Amino acid sequence: MRTKTIAFLNIKGGVAKTASVTSIAHMMVTLHQKKVLIVDLDAQANATSMYCPMDDNYEERIKRILNNDVYAIENSISTLMSDANMDIHDCIRKTEYENLDIIPADLTLTTVENMLKADTMMPQQFRLKKHLDNIDGEYDYILLDCSPSVGLININGLAAAEEVYVPIRADGNSIEGFALAKNLTETVSSYNPKLKLAGCYFVAWENNISARYLYELLEENMSEVLIPIKIAKSKFLAENTIFQKPLYAIDYGKNKSRATLNYMELTEYIIAEDKKAYLETIMM
């Protein structure tokens, strides 16, 4: 069994990229009995805060950040990217959810990126891939939570991935971020032929005039990658960041919110072997 590595990327921030990674990973293990590893490639470390929290609660975390009390995590993605000979297993942390693990990130990742740029002795874009190759087959999926940038850490993520999914908010900046993510994916695919833009989808969806206009714009120009699953706006996607719980865990009621149901559909779409056939079943 091979592991499939999937990157979630948008060069614009605030597009529910981390919400997508944390929600989909948890649904993969909870609803579909998959084994999943999240790799946090964002120095903001929001996925890490949810699944590998350094503080007991959100209030303590905010107080620490406000006091500029920022600390490094031992054996994080920064450590792994800095040491080509490190055993990747030493960086993998178990979460409270069975079969869901994470390689955490912290703010030192920005320093690591500068270090990689300064190392001109050998190509640096394959560091992460070489590490992930050592755990091929140990997970069903590896989900990469990329940062909103075109930096070398993201390039490492794309060089290791097979598929890229791009979440989009219904605003012009987010569409531009998608275009940049598409261009970066095409550039990296020149030396990672397995890489493809697997799809883009709208998040925080509200059925208004501007949202419909942008959806129709992408449908007209990028219909081959536009996924017709829209993630509805939901209070749970704010609350889960405060309580440090994934969406499906915090939306625990019998009647799930529209956003939770949408992410369940998107998760099924991502793992489906015949994606076209799956869309036909939910669009009927």
C-alpha cells in the first residue's frame, strides 16, 4: 500500500486552509477508518495548536502570544527540515484521535527557510520528500498544511505531494491567491511529474450575488478543477479553533451543521477512486 500525499494551498491567507486540513484528516480517520499524518508546514502552527497543543487552553495560548512568549517545539518540522539524516519517526506525535498523527510546526520554521535558501551546495526542494519516502506505506494519507506563501518550505511540500487542493473564499484576493497557487503547482510539477492540481472549492459560502459571480467566473474558466462542493459558513469553524477540537468533534449534535456535512462530502470526494461518479451521486 502506497501513501498518498496531498497538499492544501492558497497563497492568500484566511481561506480556511487549516480548517480544511484539520477537518478532513479527522473525518478520514473517524468516518473512513484511514490512517492519516498531518504535516504542519505553516509557521503560524494553527494545525499544531489543535492537535498538538502546547497550552492547556486557548486563553493561556493567547496570553503567551501577547506576552511574546514564543518557544520552539522539540523535534518539529523545523528540526526535520534542518537535518537530512534525522529519523522522521522522532518528529511524529500521536494525537488524542486514534490513527491521526501530526508533525508539528513552530515559528522557527521561518528561520529554517532562510537557512535552506543559503545552502547552495545542493538542491533544497526535495528535503521533505526524502523524509516522507521513509514512511511510505505507514499511512493511507499525508496531508500537508501549507503556508500562504511561495517560499521554499511550500515548494518542498509540493515536491513531495501528488495532489493539491485549493480552498477559496468568495472574494477577489482569494481568487488571485488561487491563481498564484495554480502557477506554483505548475512550476513544481516540472520536477515532480506526479503533482497535479486536483481541485479548488469555495469555503465560508454564502449564496449572495458576489459569491455566485465568482463561482460562475471560475466555472467558466476553470471548470476542470472547480469542485461543486461549497463549504457553508458556520459558527463551528470559529469555535473549533478556540476549543482546539476538529469540526466533526465539536459539531457533536445529531443534526450536523451544513458546513460539517459539506466537509464530509469533500472528504468522500478526496478519497473516492471515481470522483466523477461520486459527484453524480451527491448532485442527483
